[in-house]
Amino acid sequence: MGRYRWRQGAAAALLAAVLYGVHAQPAPVHQVRPSADHVPANLLRISLEFAAPVEGGVLSRLALIDGGGSVIEGPFLPQELWSPDGRVLTVLLHPGRVKSGLRAHEALGPILRTGHTVTLTLDSHPLHRWRIDAADTVGPVVRAWRVAPVGAGTRHALVVMLDGAIDGRDADFIAVADADGRRLRGQAALGIGETRWAFTPAQPWRPGRYRLVVRGLMEDAAGNRVNGHFETAPGGVPAAADQVRSFIVEAPAGAAARRRRQDP
């Protein structure tokens, strides 16, 4: 829970908003994640990044509207998860209706239905629209990721194309380490619907072997982990072990040729 904090008083603000319609006007929404135009039917979480810190409850003002214009009843867990700086709100779609086989799922039905569309709104203003794909039950597969080469002596971004979208708040769950296991300083960012991870190092790349280290706790937007799945039965979740991919930064061709000429 280090990336989230439960805002003290959020429950009271939510109750006041429901009973009396009391709420403060939030700052504009800078980004909604998932940012792609499609999500799996078992989507678990949605994040909203505001342009400035927000005071007061927001959840009661959010809604999911189906393709026919009707409000989907009770889609969210009544909890607001905020980033420490108060700018990013993460809301969970009710897990009892996302995970199959549970009482809420059977009684109320799924929140999202494959082939339909849904729109997220704030104060009745549309924020983002998604097409609903089939449920995603497979976690990220690190060995399927494509790592693009980078040149030594540059600070060009290391670009990794993932096998699918990951949670929009998990960019820092992937890191780069050198051959001695030291983590490289730099800036990581997600793009293209959270399917592209890019890392710009603070210092130029040096020739040699590096490791891409992926935390086992990293999830996709449906809650599937690298080493587990959201639908895993209780007690059957494996340990969250990190995953590692190696890659090599080659020396510039000219430098390699000069070294060969210098070798006895």
C-alpha cells in the first residue's frame, strides 16, 4: 500500500456528499488510466490524475455509464486510494463483482460486459470511454517483452514493449540494474495504453550487461500479477518473486574497431 494512502476523513466527506450534496470542485483531470480505448471485462482499478491536489471526497461524483446511457449501479468499492501528493485517485471496481464465483458476482452480475462500451464521468462530464474486451486472466509474461537496443555513450531511452497493458501506477515496479546489481538512476514512464515502458537514464549508458528487474507485485489493470492471477483460489497464490531479463548495451562500432587494432 506504499503507493496509496487512505485519506483520513474521506468516508465523512463521501457521506456528506451523498446526504447533503456537499463537495468541493476538484482540479481538472489530467489523465485517466487505463488510458487505452479498450479494457478487459474484469478491469479491477481506475486511476485519475488531477492537475493539482484535491481536497474532499470524489468517489460519490464518479459514475460508469453504459452504452445505452444508463448508470451502472454500485460499480465501485466505497474507498478512495490517494497518492501521497493528493493528486492521483485510484478507485477499485467492486472485487466481489469482478471475480467470478462470488456471491455478489452471481447476484448482481458483472460490472462490465464483453462487447459493450462504458464511459467514466465526473459530475456527469465524460472523462474517458472504453470498449470492453474479453476478461484477461493471464498476468504479465516478462519473457514475451521486447527490449529495444540502446547505444553506449547516449542517454537514449530504453524502450520495452510489454505483452499487454500493466497498471498505470506500476511504472516504478520495473527497474534497470547494472552487472553488479546496482539500480540505475533515471526516469521511467508508461505509454501507448500502458503497453510501453521507457527508461531514460540519469547518466549515459556504458557498454556491458544489464538486468531488467520486474517486481513480482506488479499487476495489470485486472489485478493479475506476474506470478499469480486475480482469479487464483485462496491459498493458491504463489510467492511474489521478482523476474529478471538480461540485455546488453554494445560499444559503438568505431570504439570496438579501435580496441581490436590496439590488441596485441
